[in-house]
Amino acid sequence: MTEAFRAFGNSGGGWPNQGGWAASDGVYSTTVRGYGVVWLMNDTFLGPVNADESMTEPGFIHGSIVLGGADGLPDTTITGGTQHDPHSIADPPGAVDGDPWYWNGDGIVDGGQLKVFEYRTGKTDGEPPWNFGWISTDIVTYTKDFKVRDVTTTYGKAGGVSWGTELVQCGRFTYIYGLKDSSIHLARARAGHLTRQDWQFWNGTRWTSDPDSTVAITTDVGASYSVTPMNGQFVLTTTSAAIFTDHRVYVATAPTPAGPFGPRTAVYTAPEGGVGNLYAPYNVAAHPGISQPGELVISYNVNNNRPRFVTIRF
């Protein structure tokens, strides 16, 4: 899969003008009926890519979608705009000159429609390159041809929990995992009701209607992580919060969506981490749609913006 994305980017992302996906980070996936695996990408560089894998004047957008089919292998790039004038797959209403913009979290088919959590992000007075900040979160609902149907503001604002890092459908509920201060928080919505303002929030002992009642169910996680149902358990895959010095991927398991998560096991060390000006792993995400029984395929990013894939065997 790593080499498939490399070849896909080098060949122009499935576009005749070779101007499609060349590289990105924030690699999430979900399964959409009629398409198979759909890849949800954040900051995206657009081709063409030179023969030595450099890029002369790359295009750049904040979000794209890559169609993967039943096997997940990347096939074509979808953006906003056109192939000759591409734009981000979605933009916040009211954005001026590209500020604020969206960075996507996880996505899921809910009520028969693809819904993706989008973090409204804007410029700040911070020190570059970290001069940006999360403002609030929207849920973007897409049509069957991946056009924006609706934008719904949802729970979470700066200083609170950023919801939608991970989404898990289980029984009658969609579980919504969030992030605050490198810790995981948990909410849930009735299946088909993700965009409604009637979630329940886990306060450590029970579900409540108060979004401010949530407590951390585990700590020391990366800016993205995954929770995956497997064999009656829930598998957490994450980095530590210290991604600049700790280059390992960890696994822990829990008996319920809310934990408690047991001791962590380091299962992989990213070889790119700490080499030159590279840092890795970050943007860890699990991809059950391309995983075999007893295995879990995860991806992580390196700051040259192409995903690496690892298979964890249980």
C-alpha cells in the first residue's frame, strides 16, 4: 500500500493532466457503498511530479479525496473546482482569502450519507510554522458524487474537546472520539443522528447530555489515533504525545468503547523518525476496510507528506 500511494502520486493522481494527488497527510479512510474504500486527505500537494520525485511548482489545497475501490488501492483524485482549477474539497462558509480553512478528521457513512468532521482552522500570531489554531468543528455532508451537500456546526470549540478524531459504529450508536490536551474523550450519537445536537457524553461513570462533563478515558496520545473493534475488544493505536522524540506506535486494548485501556505495547518504530529534518510517525490512523482477519493495517505520516502503511498482527 505504501508503494501504491507512491506510484499513484508519481503518476499524477489519476488525472490526465497529472495534476492530481501527489502527496498529503492526515490520511483517514472509510467505506462508502458503490465506491469501496474512500481516502480522506488533509493538506494535499498536486502534481505533476518530476522523474526524481521532486516537484517544481506544486499546487496545494487543504483537503482532497482519493477513491480506492474494494482493495483500497488509490485510483483517482477528487477535489473541489475542476482538474484545471482545483480547490479544497470543502471550505468553511465565510472564509476570506483561504482563512479559515478545513482540516478533516474522521468520516463515516451515517444515515446513508458520507459525513466528515472538519476542523475550522485559522491563522494566529504564533511563531511560524505553528501560527495556526483550531476554532470550531463542522460536519460536512457529501452527495454521492462528493459535492458538499450541507455544513453543520457541531460540538467543540477552541479550548475544549475537538471531536471527530475517530468514529466507530457499534450497535445503535456512533461513538465519537475527541482530543483535548493529548487525552481521549468520548461521546456518542444515535446511528443516523450524527449531525443533531443530542449527543451523549461519557463522564467516567455514565452517559450525560452535558458536553462539559466528559473526562479523559486515556492520556498521552498523538494528535490523531484510532480505536477499532476487533474480536470483542477495542484496539487503540496511537503515538505518544512526544512525537518529536518518541518515534514508536503503541497498541492497547479495552473491553468497551469507553475503556479502560490496558497497558500499552510498542509495536513499531518509524525508521524515518529523527533522521535529518524528518519527523515521524504522526497522523496515525487505522484502516479496517483493508485489513484481514487477525490483522490491522494502520498508516502514519512523515513530514514529506506521503503515508506509510504497517500491518499489525494480533
